[in-house]
Amino acid sequence: MQPNRAELDERVQTLEIWASAELEHPVQAEPVATDAGFRRYFRFRTPARSVIAMDAPPEREGTTAFLRVGELLRDAGVHVPDILARDTERGFLLLTDLGERTWLEVLNDTNAEERFPRALDALLRMQTATREGVLPEYDDTLLRRELALFPDWYLRQHLQVDPDARLEQQLNRVFDLLVEHALTQGRVWVHRDFMPRNLMDSDPDPGVIDFQDAVLGPISYDPICLFKDAFISWPEERVTEWLHQYWSRARERALPVPADFESFHRDCDLMGAHRHLKVLGIFARLRYRDGKPRYLEDAPRFLAYLRTVIERREELAPLGAVLERVRATAPEAP
């Protein structure tokens, strides 16, 4: 479907002119997707092929991290887009087109057992290629800044709950536990959004996108992100089986996972709790700051994830108490 030409902003028109010159063929932008940040993606079609253009305004996002991480993953054997042309001053990239369907569109109960091992292949390649000093650290500061999104945006902005001293104390106890535990885990390259929406149905499968925020951090982060997804949920017993598959394969590659699966499962539960709290805050921020309300529709999914691990891990009881107090204060909370 062609866009309404009158609705295209000046920046997209500039992108079209640049892409037409690079591709030596006049092209028009077909919007593909926006993400939770300020990047936008468009598809350009020529008689010979289609390509993807990234629009990453330098004053907002820029292309530096995408280019750097993409090169690292490509060298590791991960299927990521190749760079066809770049204008880093204006924040424009032309990329190979990895396909028109994400895994979120094609993944189902029937094919999940076949597909997830391929996702783990890509993840393990990335993790095995880890080198120190290349990517930013997933450090104490970043971990706590992410957790602060939950009270700042989900509680205060969305639920209109202003934590009192007791609630803040309970939250701080949970945050200290989650941060300290994350920092004790083995460290690898972490995609930070390794989930079906960022895996493309391609050849070879999967293609991996949206990797520019990668860091060096806890090894359990990406596996739990893959199986406790923002937009699709799986039965808990299947998640446990898939995590066991990952753990076994990671052990074979001498990656820094614990020697026993139960310890790794606990790592995933606590790391997952961190991510779920962060995502609730991000989704609320997207609605109230950025005018993107649809993400918050998936808040109940993350609250369900949290309740599952709270029931399984007694050390998360203070978090359960926080959620109960929030529910009592804001009865409309899911």
C-alpha cells in the first residue's frame, strides 16, 4: 500500500531523494515500522530488489551504535542486515531486506518447537563471540535506571499511585536484590530485545534486527526475553523446557551459565522480574510521554509474568506485597 504523499514529512522526502540516487532508480517510501524509540523504517522497491531504509535522526538516535553492533554480530555469524549505503550525518542507512514477516507473525504452537532452536543458534553465536571492552556495560547504574521506570511511569503516571515511604522501602529492597543478582551472573553480549518481533522470517532463519542497544551483561537476559515475550505468551512448562535446552547448549559451549539448571532457572526468574518491571515502565512512558498508547495494552501480560515468579521465588515476596498494595490503592490496576 502506497503512503499518502501529502502525509510524508520533509525528512522522508529527503530520504527518498537520497535512496533514489543510491539505488539509481526512482523509489517511493513504503512505511515498514516504527519502534519504541525515534527510528523509522521504510521499504524501497526497484525492479531488481527491495531494500530497507533506516531513518535515525542524529540528534535523537543516530546510526553509530547500529553500525558498530551490526558488524560485531555479522562477524559472529548472526544473520543481520548488510549495509548497502550510509549517510551518517543525516542518519540514513540502506539495508538488505530480511523479509516482510517477523517471527511474531509466523510463530505458533505448531512450529515453535522447530523454530526456537534456530533462535538459540543465533543467540549462542552472539554470546560465544563475546569480547570485553567492546560494548557498553550493563552496570549498576543502567540496571537501576531501568528499574526506576516502574515507579516513575507505571505507578505515578499511569496508576496515579505516589509511593509512600513504606512502599519505596519495599521497592528498594526488591531493586537491590535484582541488581545485585544480575551483577553476579556470567557476562556475555546481550541484545536486550531478543524476542520474536525482532526476529525475521528469512533465509537463513532467523534474521536479527533492532540490536543497536546491545550491552555486555547477564547471560540469562536474552533467553528469558525470548521466551517471556512482550506480545506472545507460552505455558510455563514449555518455557522451562526451552530454558533447559538453552542451558544445556550453553554448557556445551563453555558459556558462563551455572553448573546446575535450577540455579540458572532462578537467574532467569530474577532477571525476568527486572525486565518485566522495566517494560511496564517503558510502556507507560511510551503512552504518556511519546503518545504511543498501544504498548500499554500488554501490561497484564507482564504482571502475569511477575506473579508467576513471585509465587516461585520466596525472595520476591516483597515485590508481591508491592503489587498487592498497588492493587488496593488503584483497584483499576490489572
